[in-house]
Amino acid sequence: MRAARRARAALLAFFAATAVAPLGAEDASPPGHLLRYRFEALAGGTARYTVETELRQTVRHGEGPPQEGLRWRRDRIEQRFERRGRAGRIRQRTLRVELRVVTPDGEERTWDSERGEDPPEGFERAGLRRLHRTVVLEATPRGVLTRVRGAVDGLDRAAYQASLLKLPEEPVAVGAGWRRPAAQRVPYPPFGTLIYFTRYRLASFEPASDPADARWTVEATTTVSLDPDPPTPGQAPREVLLTRQEAGGTLRFDGNGLLLESRFRSLLEVTVVSEGVRRVERARSHTLQRLRSFEPGRRRGR
């Protein structure tokens, strides 16, 4: 399960990079659509989401049969919006967590925070420390986070800092895109560092007489490379290769910048050859975030 935990950690980092990495404008010249989070309209509103992730991890040693494990998780989260001048504040809280794990030998374990039971051993690392904790995010209309309060630790803070899609400074036309201005480097122990490159494209924009009723969709594509670490002293020489990677997804918003749905998929495969033995670790994941309800504030749409 140690290899499975490494692969899962890499995939969670991978999705943070593909979904909400820092961006810079590219090919975004008028005429186009000025994409913004309209906190003046969202203020007072409460959004409730489900975030569901399925991760399948496979490890294969040499010519032996592959061993596959499954990890499924569903979070129910709540976001409350406030206005601060032209900027905004989001108070986010995790209301419920459900987990299901199937080990390579077929053992199945489940846990639901609403049952009031302690999580089984090994579940503590699944981000359960966010449960019932309120985190406050302060952001500009472009989605640039200026402050994060209430995060569990530095890693948790970094994840929240990547929780909004940063929008281009200028209007962007349908079909045009923007990208992250610099590569993002994420540690992938014990093999090295993963390097992410993400591009975004405005796939569609559906205007409406009421701006709140407009709809727009962004497509994301991410490529990954691996910068391997040398073996530690006393360790046998090895070759580490990123032999397969695929990632991408879509995000759909309403005219006020309220996220309606996001879908992301990823495939990451690392091959390690040491002393003539080949080991292949593969992790395939799909994440769906969907708006379940929105209670508007009194000033929504104004």
C-alpha cells in the first residue's frame, strides 16, 4: 500500500495542478468576453457542492500480474460568498466525507463521517482534517487569492490557494486561450519532481439578457514531465521514466462566475527499472464537482 499512497498523493497534486493552476493571458485580444467572478452579485449567497473522486491504482512487478486498488471519496462542501469592495470573500466548509477503499487483495473498507465513527487506519491522510473546518478565502474578481485563513498546514494552504481558476486580464474570444505563465513543480517522492504545464481555452459562451443567466465553459489541458532524483547513497542504480500521462477537463460557470460543474480526468504512469527488474505504477483518476443548490443573497444579479 506504500506505493499506492505515493501514487494517490501524486494524483491529488496532479488534479490541483490541472484544475486551478495560476494562469497568464495568451491570445486573448478583443473583441471577446470579460470573464470575472461577480462577488457583488454572489454576495450573501450559499452554494453547496458534491466533489466525487475515483482513483484506480495499479502496480506491476516484472512480468507478474498487475495488482489494482480502488479509492473512492465524496465530499459535500458549502461556500458562502461575501463582498469586500470590488473583491470577495468565500467561507468554505466541508460538511460530510464518504470513503470507500478496495485493496488489491479484494478487502473493502468504507467510512462515512455522518456515522460518528473513527475513520479506519490509513484514512487519516485523506484530507479528513478539513471536516467541519471553516476556511476563509479572499480573492479578486479575476480569481487571484490574496489571503487564506484557517488552513490546516502549509500543504493545505497551497491547495486552497489553487482553488479558484485565475481568469485573463483582458477579454477573451471563444476558441482563444490562456496558460500558466510558469511551470508548476510538485515533489513526487521517492522518484523526483513532476512538472506541470496547463493551457486553458474558452470553449463556449452563451449570452443572456440577464447576465446571471449567461453560461461559459473552459477546457483545460495539462502535460506533465518528470525530473528524476538520483538514487540515495547505497541504493542500486535505477532508471525512472514517466511513460504515460494524460490530463484534461472542463469547467462550466454561470454569468456571475459561479461554478456549476467541473470534470477532470488523469492518467499517470511511472516505470522504474532497477537491477534488471521493471516496476510500473499507474494511477487513473476522475473527479466531478457539481453544484447541488444555490441560495442567492438579496443582491444577486444586481
